[in-house]
Amino acid sequence: MAESLSEDDALEAVARHIGRPGQGRQLRRTGADITPLPMLGLRVVRSVETRATRTETRPGRYDTSGLPTYEGELGDHRVEPPKDPARAHTVELMLGGSARTAACGCDAGRSPCRRCQGAGKLVCAAGTPCPACEGEESCTWCDGTGKRGGKGVVGDGAGGRTTCVKCGKPRSACPKCRGRGTDPCPRCDDTGFRECRACEGGGTTKHTPCDGTGLLTRWTVGSVGRTPQRSTARLPDPAPPLRVRQRTGRTGAWARATLTSAHTPLPEALDPVHAKAVEAALEPRPGEVARRAELEWLPLVSVAVADDPDHVFYVFPGQGGPEVLPVWSRRRSLRVAAAVAAAAVALVLLVAVLV
């Protein structure tokens, strides 16, 4: 728990740090500027609720008796706030009396096959050209069409021509393909069509939405979602130097409190300025149903004394009492910067002379 830190406590801590224990009051008389810079950290996680309704559908006669229900308007139904506002969670409820089972609208649980468009068969791709005639002279009488229209030349059989399977003309067809022009197709046996595997030739498949039952069960779902929203704040602003923030984070005796309700009073030990900032940050947000706010605060003062103008001393409660961290004053920082700049100019001039 952070201790209180009075101005006298801070001055005495600085006096001890510079080797003058017991002379805190003397530092005040010779000139001391004390500025309170209390530090504050605030982390807030809120559970924000959203509500919506939708229609849920299941195939067949679906048993909804085990589903949790609500009555009337979803916005009027109370749902317990989450125990942990940092955890996302969704509660789904069925509107009481909304469940209905009705015909799907398909054909008794079947629908036309999408692959073959209900035909039960698919057009088979043309077979590969006959390696003997290459499909050019499959039949000299019908040219593979089954009708007279070719060259009308009929062989004597000496060249191996045979009867065409398409037009029936003797001694006119290639003996390899017998007038087809292609090798026999193993998939369709040269019929030009093959059975659709998706529907096994029946032309219909099981209707997916109703799972082949021909029925659908529908009901209204009320969805209550809880989503965590996080925010943070750090004070004072502007923040102390980085070295001070790091040191206080490691060794400072921070006071801490957890607030779980918008109606929980703030700790009395908070600085009034911080209290106003925290109150503003903890204003309820639309849809907020739960929260957890974690506060931490630490008294901090900066002390500038006339006896050591090169430093500003930051004093804060530590685990064993007040701690002091000296940081260069603006005066010393400017003096060092000027010295560095002068050294740089001198170096440049020296290099110019040597060159």
C-alpha cells in the first residue's frame, strides 16, 4: 500500500540523499521548489452486450425441447452478467412457441441431380481416333455418319475392308474401327452417354437442406453476445522522465484497488485530479453489463533545491520508506549539450586544419 508523502518527508529524504540528514527544513529555508506529480495507472475491461434474433433451421422433425427459451421481446429477457468480463461469451435462446415443422418444398426429400440436370446420364467425350484410319476413312460409304454421302467406293475385301456397323455397307469400313472412326469407348460402349455417378442414373439426389426427409424444423433464436472491450490510462500527463517511470515501476510501493461496479466508490486516497479523470474514464458505456477496473496509484513529487541546481530529485514511497532518484536539471542538460556542441565544432575545425 502506498504511503502518504508530505513535503517535509520529501525534503528530509532529499537531505539524506545529498548527505545532509536532518536538514530538510534547512533546504526549505535556502530555497526548495516542490511539485506534486502523483502517478496513476488504470486498466478497464468491460463486457459489452449485443442482442439479435435470427431463424434457425434443422432437417426433419428436430427435437427442440432441451433448448433454453425466452418469452416476449428478447430485449426484456434478463441474462445473468458474466462472472469474468474479460471472457467473450454468447448465450442462445429459443423464442418460446416459435418452433414449427413443415414440408420442405422438395419432391419427397429428393431434388434433381445437379451434375446431370436430372437426365440420369452424361454425354461421354468422343473416343480417341482409330490408329488404323485416324478417323479419316472409317467408312468409304457413309464417312462414319450412317448415311450415304461418302465417296461411294466399295472395296473387294482384299485390303481388309469390312462391313460398316453404322450404315451396314459391306467391304466399306476400316477393319479396326468398323466404321466408327474411333477406338471403342470403355466408359459408354460407344453409345455416347454414360451413367451419372452422382445420382446412379436415377436423375435425383437426396435434398441436402432436409437431409432427404422432406421436412424442415424452424424456430426463432435470440442471441445474446458479450464482448470484452479494454481501455487504459496513465497519469500524470506529460509523464515523468523514463528513468523515473522505470524506477517507480520496479521499487515503488503502489497502492491498488479493483472496482467491479459503476457504483463502487473510488478510494479516498486518490488525488482529486486523478479522481475526476477516473470518474470520466469509468462512465458506463452503451450495452455495458459488467466491468473490472484495476487502479494503481503512487505519490510522487519533484524537488528542486538551491543547494544543488544541477539536479531535480524525484521522491516516492518505496518498500522500505521514501526513495530518491536524481535526474539532471534542465540547466545542467543545456550546459552539457552546449559543451558537446562546442567539442564537435572544435573537432571539425581541427580536422579542417590538418587536411
